[in-house]
Amino acid sequence: MSIRARKRVNTVVSKAGAYDTILRPIITEKATMANENGQVTFAVAMDATKPEIKAAVEMLFNVKVTAVNTIVQKGKTKTFRGRPGRRSDMKKAMVTLAEGQNIDLMGV
């Protein structure tokens, strides 16, 4: 029985595609604490894959990315002026940067 190794493919993203993939940085208390440890959190497109996110962050911010973790946050049901409404779902990406690299989100 043999174990196959997964092939690594370098994903190339255009400048416009990178801006379509990375929507905005998420600046919360929890994300700020993670930023001190080399992790940056972004809201990304729902159809974005981890290799696309990695390529987009490396292109836009000129940093080396070591890992990308994603989560889909389901939208809450809320009431606005007595009428029920639903917030949209959001995909977040926690990007771990290489040692010694950082992204200044306050200047973005």
C-alpha cells in the first residue's frame, strides 16, 4: 500500500483577482491579539480557496505566508424595526505570516 503525496501547485492571481479575493481586513479585539503573534484576519470572497488567498496576500502586501485557515461564519437572524432580517454569510481567512513579517492594518 503506497501513500501518495499531494502535489504543490503555485497559484497565480492577477492584481484585479487579488482585490476580488481579499475584501477587507477584520479589525476586532481578537484579531488584534492574533496580529501580535503574526496572524492577520481578512474577510474574503465566499468562493476563494486557500491557495488563492495565499497568493493574493503575498502579492498585495509583499509578505511571505506560511499558513491559511478559513472559516465560514453563518449570518445571524436579526430584527430591524420589528421585521425579521438575516445578515449575509461571511468567509474569514486567518493568514499566518513568516517569522519577522507583519502587515500594518492601521495604514490600510
